[in-house]
Amino acid sequence: MAGSNSLRGAWSPLRHPIFRAMWLASVASNIGTWMHTVGAGWLMTSLALSPLPVALVQTATNLPMFVVGLPAGALADMVSRRRLLIFTQSWMLAVAALLGVLTLAGVIGPWSLLVLTFALGLGSAMNGPAWAAAIPELVPREELAAAVALNSVGFNVARAVGPAMGGAVMAASSAGVVFLANAVSFLGVIVVLWRWRYARPLAKDGEAELHEAMRAGLHYIRYTPAYHAVLVRTGLFTFAGSALWAMLPVVANAELRTTSLGYGLLLGCLGTGSVIGAAILAPLRTRYSPDRLVAAGSILFAVATSALAMIGQFAPVAFGMLLGGIAWMTAMSSFSVCAQTAPPLWMRARALAVYLMVFQGAMAVGSASWGALAARIGNRNTLLVAAAMLLAGLAAGPMRLAPKVGEESPDTVTVE
């Protein structure tokens, strides 16, 4: 009975029509995004021989959040989040369509692919804080943790399905068709946002200018100890973990000798593992603190990274990616819940923007760093160094994230 109640609680946010519509639309959009990830990563392996340009695809995807994350968060707290989200979704649709047209025309090159991927990442960076801050406005506070987990589930369902679809479309046609499919996937989100009867919350900043709102956000982060541990530990884990994401297309192409479909299936195994991880996390959160969950996730992701380095056969590597998906979901969902439950409503988008800046900045810098290192010491040694760094990051364990579900945290800012 307890397990049944936990399951119902995990899915309860879907009872709210607007959350359900946003969730379904975002799953469809994220499927398109993961199809694009396969298309861009695999296309770059055919445009450049070095592992560095391939790894830079991840950097171009994640660097924009590090560049514009804080202004994006401040803007999301100052203007209508609905209008901002419609604009960013439309921007990403246009960029994806342009990338598809140029690829089909045969005029895309390594640098133009990176530039347009960066432009697509800019839209995602402007979209991220507003989207994350909107989730608590769609469900009651007591269902927020379940809504955050469901958001991750939807993302990882897309991660499980999208790469395989992208690889299949690539094998049957070309990367240009994949990019156009991604463009179409943004339409559903735009329609749902257009129909959302959004009530803008009162902002404590009043009519503050953008730079003043940014300064207030940085002031809040500086004097909120609960956020310091979240940011530091997210950055350490993501920097080390980015090696697997950056090197996977290189290893799949150069060492596993697989096709775009095989690469998509490996990414799909990561996504499937994340879905499994989300399914088992709900009861675990009531028994274990985020610190223990993150420690378990770090160890298991180090094992998956080592498997990618040491095993040269497709099936065992695919199983390793399945375990890696469970580990990634366990750690990142724990970070995300802690990041979203601490800040008050009027500061939430700016606080989440800093969290996303740390996450995607670590992914961007990490991907470029691991790609450059691989060019010098090889793929296997690079992945083993990353695995060792994941284990070394456990030394940050004394930086306590938050109590387990049901306890009070003295550092958590509550919303009255």
C-alpha cells in the first residue's frame, strides 16, 4: 500500500491540466532536441577528424547558459514568463530550421555547425530559468518535488527515445532532416504557452532595472549557505561527468566502429537508465539524504565512465550506459530539487539561473577540456582520469546539501 501511495504521489502533478499539457509538449520538444544532439554530434565526426571539434559541440550547446544565464534569470523575474518562453521557443524553432536548410543544401561546415549550435544554445539559455521557475507556479508546493522529478522523467524519456529516433532518421536520410524535425518539435510548446492563462506573481523588486535585479540575485546567492553546497557540488560532478557525454560519439565512431544508429542507441541507453533512476528515486528520497544519493550516483557514474574507457564491445558498453543513466539521474535530480526548493518565489528564476550557469558552464568547460586532453593522451586515458575525478569529488561530502524529505533545513529559505 505504501508503495502504491508513493507511486500515486510521484504522478500526482499530472492531475493539473496545465502542468500535464506543458509536460507532454516538453517531452515532444525534448525528443526533437535529442534527435538534434545525435545529428550534430555525428555530423561533426564526418566534418572533423580530431576529438576536440566533436567535444566542442557539447561546449557550444552549454556555454550560452554560462554567458547569459544570470541576465536570463533576472529577466524571467521581471517580465511575463509566458511571453519570454514563447519568444525563446520561437527563436529555437527558427535556428533549428535554418540549420536544417543549410545542412540539406550541403553548405554546412564545422564552424558554421558550432555557431548555429551556439545560437540554439542561446535560446535554451534564455528559456531555462523561466521554464524552471514556472514549474512551482503550475502545481501546489507540496507536489513540487514530484513535479521536478516528473520534469526530469519527461526529459529522460525523451533522452531514451530521441537518440534512437535521431540515429534512425540519420541512417535513412541525413542530419538536415533531423534538424528540421527538431524545429517542428517546438511548435507544441508554443501552442501550450499561448493558451496558458498566466498570472504574473508580484515581484519584490518592483520595477527594478535589469542590472539591479541581477545584483539582488547575486546578493541572495552570496548570503544563502544552502545554495553554496548545491553550486559547488553540482559543478564538481558535472565537470567530471561531462567527459562521458563529450567522448561518447568519438568512442562510438573510432573504437566501437558503430553507425549513427548505434550512437543513438548508446545515448538512448543513458536515457532509459535515467527513466529507471527516476522510478526508483521517489521512495529513496524519503529514506536517504541528498548527500547519500549524490555519493551513490557519483560512484556509479564513475563505473560507467570507466566502462566506456575499458570495454571495446557494443553490448557491454550499452549496459554501462544504462547504469550511467541511473547514476546521472540520481545525482542531478537531487541537485535540482535542492536548487528549486530553497529560493522564494520572487527570487527563484535568478537563483535557478545561477544553478544552471554552474551546471552548463561546467559541461561546456569540461567538454572542451576533455576533448583537448583526449587529443594528447587518448580517449581511454582521458575517460579514466574523469572517472578518478568523479570519485575524488566525494571529498566534498562534508558540504551538506539538505536534509532528506520531511526534515527541516535551517538554511532553506521558506516562502510565506
